[in-house]
Amino acid sequence: MIAGEFEFCAPKTLAEALALLGTHGSACKLLAGGMTLVPVMTLGLAQPAVVVSLNHLSGLDGVEDAGGVLRLGAMLRHATVAKHPSIREHLPLLAAAAAGIGDVQVRHRGTLGGSLVHAEPAADYLSATATLGARLCVRSTRGERWLTTSEFFVDVMTTALAPDEILTAIEIPKQPAGSGSAHKTLRRVEGAFPIVLASAAIGPGLAPARVGIGGVGPRPVVLDVADELRRGAGDAALAAIGDRAFEAAQHALTDLNGSGAYRREMARVYAKRAVTAALANLRAGGRS
């Protein structure tokens, strides 16, 4: 049960929502799928004076093919990201990441934008969007600005969003035709946040070739592994990629799910698994 009173607003337009944020600032919280905000408010960890629901806004849940990129609305539900034909065709890595989030209920309520703004370091979308070179559009009454994932993700559950800004869209370059990709996660139980995860995207001719690692620090780590693979996509290359993942995970944190040392070793393992699976998909004609 949520303790404490708050004002609930359900604006019909983005302009109305931005005006509310401009008025209330940090005293206001946005409600998208509610997969994070509602539990946090129930536990008393957040007590906003105003809750602004984005669920009645139009135009924030579309998928637009803009030539070399797909422009995704921030209110897209995970289930839609996993099943949308254009996303499955052009961004199979993102679709694969979405398909493993939470359980059926979470996938039908949780949103792409909500997960990115929450910025849980082990969230599936963080490593996937960073690996794919996504840009994020944030809006306020002052205008809009576009941020790369390295600019947007600042620290553990901390982003570059100002109190009066809303994440409205995510623009992601299409994976080249025939690419291979894979998303591998280590979870205690189905539906839980991953402990460590790795997203790999490898284009035809082994370029581009990137692997993103999550759960090993405050922000996702992306490695360009094209040089290793061009020298031969065998055991030596995989071992070198695993070693780079281990080194990149030097800031891995310790918590109840595992020590920092354990996470570093699992970063090595899962980076190799993701690259191995992506290479197999590449050879099979390009899919995830």
C-alpha cells in the first residue's frame, strides 16, 4: 500500500506533460509502465508530490523507419519491441533483449523508455542499445536534445535527464542485412534482473563487431572486437575477447547476487558466449 498523498495527473498531450514537469520539477515523477515507480512508492523509497502518467499520450509508442535508422517511441511496451516486424528485421538484438525481460505481465506493461530512464546497470536494454549505437531524444519546454548512450547513462540508476525533461524517442541504426547478433544473460531465476549480461552484434565481413557488457559497473561497457575476429574467429580470438571483458569489468560491484570478482569472471564467460552465438547466427544467414 502506498503511504502518503500525491496528486495524480493524466495529460493528453506531450505539451501538457512537459508543462507539468516544468512547474513541479523534481517533486514530480513520471509513470509509464509502473514496473519500478509503483514498487518504489509502495516501499516508501519515493514520495513524489505529483505523479504524471504518460499512458494517455499519443505518438510516443510508434516505430518509424527513417531510412538507415529506426526511431522508436519511448512508450513502446517490451512485448511490442520483442514482436514488432520492423524491429525483428532491422534490430534483432534489441528484439532478443526485450523478449527476456521479466515475465509476461512485465513485458506487456513495462516500457522501453522506462527501463532506459531507470538505468539499472544490469537491465537488458542498456547493453543492447549501447552496443547498437543508439541515440536518445529528450524533450522539455526548453526544446529537445539528442544524447548518445555514453552521455545519457551517468551512474547507477542515474541519467543525464534534467528534472523537467522526458525521454520521448530512441533512434537506433539498423543492423546491416545478414548480421549476426546474440543476447546472453546470467539470471538466478526467470524474470529476475540479470547478474551479468552480454550483447553482441557482428556485421557481414566482421564489421562492425561489438559486444556490450552489463551488470559489471555503473554503466554498460562496449568493446569493439573486430580486430580480434579478423585475426581468426577461433578459440584464440574468443580468449582475447574474454580477457578484454574481464579487464573492462574492473569496477564490478559486490552485492547479494555475487562478488565483484565473480562478476568479472562471468563477464569473461558471457562475452565469449554472446560472440560465439552471434558468429553462429552470422554464418547461418544473419539473425538473432
